[in-house]
Amino acid sequence: MHRNSLRTQAIRSVYPVKISGRAKLGKNKKRTTPDTYLLACPGGSRSSEARQIVRVIEAEFLKGRRGRLAHFYPEVFASRETGRLYGLVDAHGEVVAALGARLAKIRSGDARMTAAMIGFVVTAPEHRGRGLGQRLMNGAAEHLRTSGVDLGVLWTRRNDLYLKAGWQIADPTLVGTWR
């Protein structure tokens, strides 16, 4: 990972993603989607952008429970070295979709690679059904690839959603099983 990519502003300037166009809603129905851009920052960042990304994720995943995700998942939300936060920002500066990733080094014999474990994928309820989560996933995956990540691992209960987006179900012997 490049050292300058650890600052929110640097990532934003290195990889601005302006995504605009139309998203299909069904047969012959289209809705204009506002221009959006990808914002990436390290976990543990105290920037207002990072706080906004975390608020969107916590609203979905904590749902009234006490605590902060940084307490439960410090490698993603509190570590500048291993955590990455991504947000899709609309034309009004609002984070409309967000996700978290944890970087990890993997070794197998002499082979070494960097992996990103992706989770906490959420689109704000009022913005669902417009393809924004897909855009976020594509932008984050591309940013991770260009930052030197060799393998993306997605934890989800919604296989159907991500299979349509091109993700594949992994062989459990590759990533292991929980016992």
C-alpha cells in the first residue's frame, strides 16, 4: 500500500470516481441517478468524511444496539494500517452507500498476497434500488486492486445479490471453515 494512500484527501484525489447515468428499475422503466463519486479513507480516520461513512454503516448494523463498530471490529474501523472505509457520495455531499474492508497479508508456502476482506456493505434505505451498492462495490474493488490488493473476500448472507454482481462463491478449502 502506498503511504500517501493513508490520507483521505490523497485517496480522494488519486481515485475520484464520477459515476452518473441511468439505473434500470424494471422493464422499460428508468430513473435518473445523481452524479456520485467514490470516497475512500483509512479506518481510524477522524475526518468528517470517514465519520459520515461510519454513521451510515452503524445505522444499519447496530440498529439500536449500544457501542461502536470500532469497538467490535477495530481492524476495520479503528486501524489506519488494516482498515479501509468506502463511501459513495451523491451530488449533495451525502454518503448514500458505504462499506468497510480489512487488509490482511496471506502466506502459503513461498507465496504471499494481500487480501481485502469486505463487509458492512449498506445502501441508505431511501437510496436503495438504484444500483448504488453495485457502483460502490465496483469502485471499491477497483481502488483496492490498484492499491496492490490481490484477492477480495466478501462476507455476506446475500449470495444472490453478489453473484449477480460477478462475485463467485469460494471453495471453503481456499478461505477455510469455522469449527
